[in-house]
Amino acid sequence: MTGFQVVEHKGVLVGEAFYRVADAHAHIFPGKIAEKATRSIGDFYGIPMAEVGLPHRLVEQGEKIGVTKYLVCSTATTPGQVETINNFIHEKCGKYPQFVGLATLHPDYPRIEEEIGRIGELGLRGVKLHPDFQKFPIDDERMMPVYKLLAEKKLPVLFHTGDDRYDFSHPKRLYNVLQKVPGLTAIAAHFGGYRQWDESAEWLANTNAYMDTSSTLFALEKGKALEMLGRCGVERFFFGTDYPMWDHEKELGRFLALGLSEEENRAILYDNFARLFLGEGN
């Protein structure tokens, strides 16, 4: 693994290069369900989980690589969970100033427009959707008014994208959404398509979608990862761990092993995230 040295509360030194770090994809859960929720995710993907999705454990692990900001979220698998989860994320963002919170929505939630208004009042900075968990196609016509409203409110949407076992989150479906709602700020997780990286390159490379590095670098061959970065542009990528699925130190090591330039590392590890979510560098 590429060596690095943490600069406490500031970032990380890699050789002589200093980088600030944002983890742009992390999941947290309330203490009473954290172990069960973490185990359920691991069972769904058949991957042993590195950690437990507790907020304080996320911070402890992130500090090992100098993370200063975390994009945190959780997914409502039923309509009745929407408000509870959004309240939880809001509460934890108040407790941990390094957290930037994403809300959840569900296609069957009966008061989506009202909840989108409340998301703004809670200070949450966007929405996370997981079509495979929530069992709806990304381009479901029911969701088009929702995406349009989110675009109007300038609330980005982090989509779980891709899984060769399902069709709900196929990269082409996100492409369809972006054709119909071009003003939507979309983040296609997992290099735009977990285990569907060729499809991501085919459908999303020439769109305005952002992508993150989470749950990808453990499996995607280095040459293909570099090809994707070249086709899509490093300015459209965020570093993310998919915590609690992966270990922060290993994920940073995998990212640094790509051998990108200091400027490219700086963009992906922090600057792109800071520009979109923190208003820095605009």
C-alpha cells in the first residue's frame, strides 16, 4: 500500500504532497439497529463488512486517513422510515460538524413534495436513493416530478448505480433520467455502475453525472479505472469508501495506487466535493 502520514484534523501527507480528504460515501445507522443494518448490507452483497455503521466509529476510522468531511446517508426501504431517517441524519450532522447529510426518500412515500421542503429546513444537502434496495427503476416515471423538484431546489442526488443481478439501477436508466431532467445534479456511485463498469462507460461517460470511487477499486482493474477517469474527467469524481463496507486505510491505498498526479489526487480526494457540497472554490 502507498505510504501516507496523517496530519491530525487537517489531512494526509503522501510523500511531500499534502491532501485534504473528504469521504463522499458513508452510511450511518442508529445504535440499536447498526449491527443488524450493517449485517444486512453485507448479506445483500455477499461481502464481509469491515466495520459497523455507527457515527462515532465512522469518525474514528476516517481519522486514520485524515478525513475532515463525510457525506453521510441511510436508505429508507419502506415509506414509513423516511422521516425517522431524515431526523436521524439531521441530528448526527448537528453532533458531528464534519458530517454533511443526505436525506432519504421513497417512491411510495405519500408526501414527497412536503418532505423535500423539510429536507431544506433540516439543512440536509441532497438525497440518497438505492433503487435495488427500494425496488424501483431509476427512470420510473413516478420519480420524474421528484427529480425535477430536486433539481429546482438544487439538491444533488446520490444514486446507487449498477448491479449485474438487477435492472433497477442500470446505468442506462440514469442516462434516461438525465435526458429528461438535464438540470438534475446526479452522482452515480461506484464509478457509475457497481459490477457494470462497461455499461457505465457506455451510458454515463458523456453526461454531466458525477461519480464516486466507492466499492469499485477492490475489483476494477487499474487500467480500466484510469480509462474511466480519462473519459469522464477527474473533475467529476469524488473519493468515497462506502463505509462500513470497506476500510478507510485500504481504500485510500487503493486510490493512491492508481498513480494519478498531485493535482488529480487533490481534485478527487477533496476539491470536487468541496466545490459541490461546501461552496468552496466556486
